Amino acid sequence: MGHIQITPSILNADFARLGEEVARIGSADWVHVDVMDNHFVPNLTFGPTMVEALARSSDVPLDAHLMIEAADREALAYVEAGCGSVTFHVEAARAPVRLAREIRAHGARASMALRPATPIEPYEDLLAELDMVLLMTVEPGFGGQRFLDLCLPKIRRTRALMDKHGVETWLQVDGGVSLETIERCAEAGADVFVAGSAVYSADDPDRMVGELRARAESARA
């Protein structure tokens, strides 16, 4: 497993002051940007132009999570916009291997996301093609949802497959991650954690990033 990383989601931030909001989480490893198209998920958020502006205004690298139908066609626009990591949903990608290779060839980390009900086992042979796997621990589309404990066995199975193949792939979880749930995820084998409302509803978002990191590290130790 890699070292523990915290990637706050700006889905719960103040959209009118995004530059300032990102500046409030300076100790984060990545900024998680939820891209939604109102087709793959019932919500509409950022596009490449917005993401490009954010990349220019922030020193923290961007982790784009594409909850969009047209992943095969649109993903490279987010690499070009300045994202260091681009995640496509396997349920939306028609050619996931080709897409992962294109993202990597253009200089970003390639990541594949799975909805809660999508099993990891059919994608075992893809793990070596990926820099990260994202397991959704809520149904994607809206922030502030409750963590689904039913995803914990899938986190364990995914980590076991990664260990079996000896890959360096990161394992990210996203959805309802908080001080109450992060330890369970870390114990199950996750090493990258997306936290949205937990960070931005805190009085001091950056201190919350540190508390989440410490809680995950102690759970793993």
C-alpha cells in the first residue's frame, strides 16, 4: 500500500470563491474535482474551462473524477486542462484499457472508478494499466451522503487483488468519508481518501485534513 493521502472534494465548497476555498486546504495531497454531466449522474458541475482556471490558481494538484457518459471522448480535455490524475467510470467507458493508456500517454495518472454495485473481479486484469482504482462508497451524484458499509468487503477484495498482482496502484474511496468512517476504510486497505462535507463543514478545513490523515494512519498502524 502507498502512503496515506487525503484528497478533499470541492463539491461542498463555495463555488463562488473556489480559488480561496482551495487555498484553505494547503496540506491536502490533491484537490478532488467532481465533474458531473447530468446524464451519468443526476447533477451538473464543472467543465474543462473551470478546471483549467482552478489548475492555474492552485499549487495542489487536481484529481478529476469524471462522472460523465462521454468518458472516452472527454477525458483528455481534463488532462490538457492541467489535472494530474483523471478518473473515468468503468460503467461509462467503452474502451477502458485504451482510455487508461491515452491518459497516461498524455502525462496524467489514469484512474478507474466503480459504483457501489459494480464488482471489481471482472477488472482484475486491468489493475496493472491503472495508477488508481476509485471505489465509490455512496451512489455518485451528490455530496453529503452517508457512507455505505456494504462497500467495505469490496475494498478488502480490491486490495487483495492488488497484492496478488504486486501492482503499485493506489486505492481511493469516495463517499461519506469522515472521522467516523475513515478508519474502517484504511483497515480494509484504502490509501487515498476523498472527503467533501467533512472537510468543508469544519471550522478549519486544513486542520480537518490533518485529523483525517492521522486517523487513517493510526488505523493502518
